[in-house]
Amino acid sequence: MVKDMSKNYEVITDRLIFRAPIMDDAVMINAAINEVWHDLQMWMSWAHEGQNTLEATKAYIASVEKQMEGGGYPLIGLCRDTGKFVVATGLTKTDDVMETGYWVARNFQGQGYASEAANAVTRFGFGAFGLNEMHINHYESNEKSKHIIQKLGFSFTHTTKNGHARCLDGELLDVHHYVMRDVGALPPLDVRWNK
């Protein structure tokens, strides 16, 4: 049984503090979106034309409470030293399964933050909410995400052929699905959370 997801948590690692985004974050998040917009349109399912506007970012933040009521838990990761936006992640409920994903701000790419975010959020989901499995996927040719998912110890389950129309150009991509049922498979990471 999943516990109440409507409470405000902070999830903390050595480098990051994760929390739900608030309206004061809109400009910072939107700037980060626009710095990597081409990549987001390549690999994110939500990055449709127009979703990089400040208005779209504000609308997303305004929907956070509703997402939590529906069983999701959107999070942003901020640098503990500087307070700068590093990564967007969280828990998303889709078709009665819990999924996670991530994207990283331009200046923080290549430093292990995507792995850290997915590891932390998976541990948080299992520990705070009593989840017994976490799903994640990547689209065909996204080798960076594939490597992260496999390094974290997620198990491949299946491929949905032509399961996603890429936001950038509409090309149909295969979707590769993975699951984790035991956080013991994750690489070690010191994660704690409070509310």
C-alpha cells in the first residue's frame, strides 16, 4: 500500500537537495529548459513545441499539487552549495505503475547527477512511500540514459516498438522498459529525507 504522497518532503544527498518545485523556481527552471531544449525535444516525452515558454513552466509548477494528489511526486534537485538548479526528476504514476526519469541542466551534465537523482528518487519512493517496484525507460538511441539505467541495476523487461513519437521531429522510436524491485541492486548512496 503506497503511503500519502501529498506531504512536502526534502530528499538530501551529499551534493543535492530535492524538493517539489514552487512558483519562485519558474524562471530558474525555464532558463535551464531553454539551455537544453534541443536535447529535451530529442529524449523527453513532454517536450512538445511551446513547452519551453515561461508560461508553460509556470503551468507545470501550478500542477504539482494535483500531481501529488494523483500519486505522483515531481522533484527538482538543487546544488547544496549554491542553490542552483541541477536536475528535474521525481515519481510519475502512469497506468498504475510508478516511473522515474530525469534531465540535467547544461552546466551540470557529465558529472553523475542523473545517476544520483534516479538512485535517490528510487530509494525515496521505496522508503518513504512503500513502493515495491519502480519503472524507468529510455528511447532508442539514447545511449546515455541506457547506460545510466543499466548502471543503476534496473532490469530490462520489454521493448515497445515505435512506442514514442519524438517531440523534435515526430520520428517513431522504440521504447525500452526497465523495472527495479529491490533497492539493494542500486549502487551505494547516502540518501535521507524529511518533511
